Amino acid sequence: MANSSLQFKTNYAVSNTIEPFYKGGKVQISKDEKYIFCTCGTRVNVLQIVTGKIVHSIEQEDQEDITSFALSLDDEILVTASKALLLKQWDWKQAQCTRSWRAIHNVPIASMTFDPTSTLLATGGCDGTIKLWDVVKQYCTHNLKGSSGVVHLVEFHPDISLLQLFSSASDCGIRVWDLRSSQCVCVLQSHYSPVTSLAFTPDGVSMVSSGRDKICTVWDLKSRTAKRTVPVYEAVESVVLLPEEEDFSEIGVKTKEIHFITAGSKGVLRVWDASSARCVFAQTLPSASSAEGSEEVGEEYGDPRSLTYCLPLPSSLRLATVTAEHNILLYQLPSFTTQQQFVGYNDEVLDVKFLGKGDTHIVVATNSSQLKVFELATSSCQIIYGHTDTVLSLDVFKKGSLFVSCAKDKSVRVWRQDPDSGQVCCVAQGSSHANAVGSITCSRMKESFVVSGSQDCTIKVWDLPDTILETDFDMFLLTARVTEKAHDKDVNSVAVSPNDKLLASGSQDRLAKLWSLGAPGADLALLGVFRGHRRGVWCVQFSPMDQVLASSSADGSIKLWSLQDFSCLKTFEGHDASVLKLIFVSRGTQLLTSGSDGLVKLWTIKTNECVKTLDAHQDKVWGLHATRKDDRVVTASADSNITVWTDVTEVEQAEEQAKQEDQILKKQELSNLLHEKKYLKALGLAISLDQPHTVLKVIKAIRQGEDGAKQLEKTVLKLRQDQKESMLRFCAVWNTNARSCLDAQAVIQVMLTHLSPEELLLYQGARAHLEGLIPYTERHMQRIGRLLQASMFLDYMWQKMRVTGAPASMDSQDEEMDTASLQVPHPLFMIDKRSGEGGDGSREQGDGEERWNEGVVEEDGGLEEDTNFPANMEDDDEVSITRKASVSGQRVENGQNRKENGSHPSGSEESSGDEEEEDQGDQTEGKMAKCQIILSAASPPPLQAITS
């Protein structure tokens, strides 16, 4: 398939991640205007404005959602309130909780704010009460009751000497509280819906309030009356006063009277003259058509561009707004030009592609009508307006500056990025599909055409004008050159071959089809159908090197198809759910696939093997794309995370090679140390290599040397604490094996002897290791106990043994024991088994069989005095037996004579005295021979020899 010298990829590592940092709720900017504080579930994230990076994340330990927070005006103290009814004070720069106390509110806190001195904290609860806290002395100073419903707004008067607090609840009134008397001194009534914000003039004489009743009211705080009501014709969420000392003449501010900015449901910032109740400036939205739509239908259906917060940055003369889609935008005053844009929450990410000449940007399609273009170096975002419904799919042309999109609004759009400024604008639009357009692809050789697949089961080919790269402001209207009814169900994917001559389509009808694009102006011609998937086909891709098509399906499989005979060449199975996207990497020799299980898998086509599984997402991975250099991959998931992966195959191989070289050098050094008997260094080196078997070899070498026990004790005690921890961990493993348990017990004995229990428990994992030693040690003790019992049984067996040989002579010289091995071809002894017949000890074995003399087998009682074995006998001692041939021969002869004479075994009157004397002599000789056997036999080997 490819050059044999091609390096296969083995792994990717995460190099960049774009995560959600704001999911709704309060937003506050630090006084130094460097950081933005915003809530994200159980966390308060601190966003650095310059870099766009999250520098701190303060998270609740109880995993309860944060309902409100407040940052002191000196930027030192952060207080959070959670659903657990706890207030926590944080040192946010260190992300440490310095104090926690239980709020006296019976329900969660809805709003909170600090006074100008940063010592008093006011909290408004959902129970209609307001409480004030002294954060320095740490006690509750006031408990203000009287509001009805949720207290969603609390603000201190800027003049702290007045000690006044303003609040608003569900009753739509603005209450003024005197903190000296803890009484409500006035209720300002003007609004007919909840009051959303309050803005005070620097001198504290006037105040502007806004509400969702589409009016703003200017108040005289001295007389506590309404000076003017300004109709703004939209639900206002936030109001900000323009600085009086600045020149805003370019936006229509002619006088020094009060002017304020409103942000509301229409998503447009407006500047109003409080004295004349006239709008002097209205912001122009990026898309005129979208702005008109928001003017007309935004009030009824809601506009995702509607604003929820408007925050001033007076030092830098900027303004921050927060949209309903959790985007934070910074504008420069007085021109109201967009300076920075941060995307707080992407919702479900449906597609992602690399963009730019050097793949420096990514374009993202989310569950929204806006496109988002991120610069990877700074994470700054550009929000692109144009589509009127959710964007479903993206594709990028070869040069990287032109890309296309399709959406549920039944349209396709072509966009161009300026290579210098990075700004993106729409240059072409086409709309003729009858249903949502779910897939789109573009030509590969040059910017000549676009192909779209729709839920109306059709495929359309759109030709692009030659001047599309040179146009600046003109937008081309595209018309479909070819429309083909391609499938019986939704078209999920379309792909163009590298030579722009073939087109592949995949559908929910479980089929993939191959089409011929032909010459410009020609219709699509069906070349073949790929059948084999059991569920709908989600993605099709051409190989960049071979005449092969790859397809992925909801049945969890990936298939490779031949373009010659449309047969299935290979099938890859490994995903547990639908395979949503696939791309070729490594010049067509490997595949990357993403699925509904949140996994990304790397496959080698030649071996059908999944070489790596990348797990960084918690939901469906809809987006998957690689750079033109094939060194990075971007994935996007329904969990709102976008992850950029870097190929680390060469890095890991270099590290592995360096590691192997280092291991070889260390092993050689270890061998030299053992040879030189430098056991301490050898043991430390073996531990650093983390090789328990090598450490065990060193321990054995130490124990086998001269004075091994003392040497081992000396060596182990000189180890560092971390090395002793490793030794204890190794011993727990060695102790499980009978071959290495003695070495483990020797090391443990040294530690338990010289280290106190308190010191041992300080070791990492010491408790678990020691507990693991106990059961195996008990098992070894039981084994030794069984060996002791077996050795005692050997003693018992020796007591029951008898010699079964014939004595050669009765001479006294023959009574000396001859050294003879127990390994003789004939049995030398037997176990006494009494038949119970008579008292002479003789035994009959049947008619006509040989009868044994009673002197051959002795009574059990005759063994009692012969059980004392020599204490110094070793394993290799041999049993010495003096065979008394003459005695034994005489026994047999006498026995035969008795049988022939018919004498009774017990001895009758016919027996002569000589025969009795001979019988007594035979018994004496038998006892002597038996005693010689016992005394000269080897005693059982010692216990240590048995256990080894």
C-alpha cells in the first residue's frame, strides 16, 4: 500500500484543550481588569483576559452547584454560596478555602455583594431575607426582613458613610435599607417587572434602574423620587453609566448629562440620554439580516444573541457583555469595536476542521447558528454570523483559507479567511435543498465545486466562480449544477476523491454508493453500490494513496471497499457503539475513527489491529480532522470539549531508546558492583531500576556471602527512606513465593528489629504491605509445622523397622558393622504386621510355603530401648549392617529340623536343651543385629535442610 519505510503512528498526546468555563450565572470582573470571574456548575473559573486561559478554578468540595459569588472591591476575598447553604471564603489566588460557615438562610442564596470597604458582605436569599456579614470579625451583623419572594439584587450605596443598602425582589420594588436602624426607609416603585440592575452616579446623588418591563428609570436619591422614565423597547438585563469625564461625541453624546448604556433581549448595545429619554447611539450587529430578524422576532421567540450582563472596565475604557449563548465579548469605547471574544460554553460540538495556511486556527460548528473560529495559540475566538439555524457540517479546501458550511436552514455557505488579519467573511451562498443539509464536501485539487448531501435524500453539486478568492465584499449566489436523488433515506456523508473524478455517499439506508462526477456540466453517474453494513452509514472517505473507500457505520464497524469490484476488503471492529467519523493518516496506511462511545481509535490497516485508543471525551465524538502535515489531530465532542492531539510517536521512540540505553548501562554497572561486592550501591541501583527480581538477586548474593546476616543488616539500614519503602513493597511480593520467602523474611526481620512501628507506618503503603505479609507468613509457618510433623513420623517409622537378612557367621569379629548403602536391590527391613497367632512370633504364609523363624521378627516391646539416635548423624550417613550368615543359616536349619520332627513352635518336651539354648542364642543375635541397624542408621535431616 505504501512505502515500507513509512513510520506507523503509535500514539497521540493532548496538546491543547478548549473546555467550557461558563455555563450561566453571575459574571464579575476584577478591579484591576485582568481577570473575569464566572460560574461553571460547581466551580468558579478565573479567566485571564490577556491570554484567554483559565488560570484558577475554585471548586466546591461538596460538589454542590454554586448559586452566587462575590469578589471584594480590593480583589482579595472571594466568597461563594452553594446549594448546600454554605458560605465559603477563598484565597482565590491560591485556590484555598480559608473559612467556611453555614448561612442562616433556610434556602439557597440568590445574590450577594461587597461594600466599598470590602468588610461587609450582603447576601439575598430565596426566602426573602437579607443578611449582612462582617467578613473581618466573622459574624452576622444584620438580618433584614420584609422583601417578598427571591431577593435577586443587592447593592450598597457608593457613599459608605450613608450606610444604605438597596435591594429588589419579586415584588418589583426597590427597597432602601438604613443599616444603622436595620429598617427599610423607602420603597421605590416604578417598575412592573423584576428590577434587573442598578447603576449609581459617582457622587451618589442619582441612580438608574432597569427592568424587563422595557423601561429604565432615573432616580433622585436625595428626594427618593423618579426623575425620568425612559422607554427602551426591549427587556433590559443590565445598565451601565458612561463616564462623564470622557469624550463620547463620536457616538452622539453632546452634553454632560447622564448617559447610560442598555443591554437586553435584542442583543444590541444602545446609548441613551437620560435628560431627553432619547437613544443617541445603537450598535450595528455583524449581520444585517440577523439583526433585522432579532428586531422582529427576537422578542417573541428569544434571540441567542440577547445580552444577559453588561460590565464596565473604566480604567481601559472598555465594556464587557455576556450573551445568552454564554459568550463574553469585550468592546472598546467609544467606537464599540469588538476587541476580544471568549466562548464560555460550546454546547454540543457537531464538527471541527483545521483552518489557515499553517493550520493555526480551527473552525467549529456547534449546536448554534454561529460558527466559531479559534486561534489555537491564544484561544481567542471569532464568532461568525450568517446561518439562521444550527450548522451541521464543515469542510476546508486544500489551501486552507477557504471553507464551506451547511446547516438546518437548508443552505450552504462558502467562507474566506483573510490570511493577514484572520477575519472571516462569507463570499458565497446557495439554498435550494428541501430539507436540512447534513453533509458537505469540497473539491480536492482546486477551488472549483462543492457537493452537499441533505435529509431530502438528494445530492447537489455547486460550481464556484473562478474569482471567489479575489472578491472582497461581494457575495455570490450559488446555483446547483447537478441534483441527484441518491438514497432512500438521509444522506449522512459525502466525499470527493483526490483526483476530483469520483464521489462517494453514505446514507441512513445502510448503503454507500460510488458516483462519477464526470466533466463540468455532466450529470452524476452511479458506478456501484457498497452493501454490507447492518445499520446506517455515518461517514465515507477515500484513501489518499490507493483505490480504496472506507466507511463507518452505526453497527460499530469500519469497512474498506475496493473501487474496482466494490467488494469488502477488510472489516475493523472495536467500537462499542456507532462509528461517527473516520480519516486516513500515515499516507493511507492507518485509520483514525471516532465513535458514540467517546473514544478515538488508531488502526493499522495491514494488520487489522487497533494500536491505540484515545480517551478524552465523555460523549459522542462528532468532529475529527487532521492537519495537512499529518502531525496533529483535532477532535470535538458533544460534551462541549475540543481537544487537539499531537503525534508523539517519534518522541516516545526516542525516549524508549534512550531508556533502553540507560538500562543497559545501569545493568552493566550493577553487574560490576556485585562483582566488587559493593552491595549497598548495587542494592540502591537495583531499587532505582525498579526491578524486584534484580533486587532479590542482590539480597541472595549478600546472604550467601561471609557473615551474610550481619552484612544484610548493615546494608538495609544504610538505605534511604524511599529505598526502604521500595524494599518493603518488594518483600510483600517475594513473601508470596516459597522460593523467595526466606529472603523476604530476612529483610523484614531487619526492618522490624531496628525500626519502630511509628517509623514504619510513615512509609508509603506500609500498612497495606504489612497486612499483606501476615497471611503468607502464616501459610509458611503452617508448612514448616507440617514438615516438623513429617520428621517426627520418620522417627516413628525408624522404630518399626526390622532387618530381613541372613547372618553369615557367629564369630564375634563379624559383629562389627559393615558400611552398606540403603539402596540395595533387596529389602533389608520390613514393618512388623502381627497375625495374632501364638506367642513365638512365627508366621505361616500358607501350605507348602516357607516358614520364617521367630527370631526374624521381634516383639514391639523389644524396640523401646533402641530409639535413641545419635545427635550428630547427617543426611549422608549410611546404614551399616553386619550380616550374620552362619547365625542366619543355623536359624533356618533349626527351623527345618523342627518342622521335620513335628515339634510345636512353643517348644515341647521332645525339644532338647541344646535346641532351647540355640533358640535363645538366635533371639539374642536378632536383637543385636536390629540394634546395630538403628544405631548406625541416618537420623532425619535437620529442619533447615528440609525447608530448603
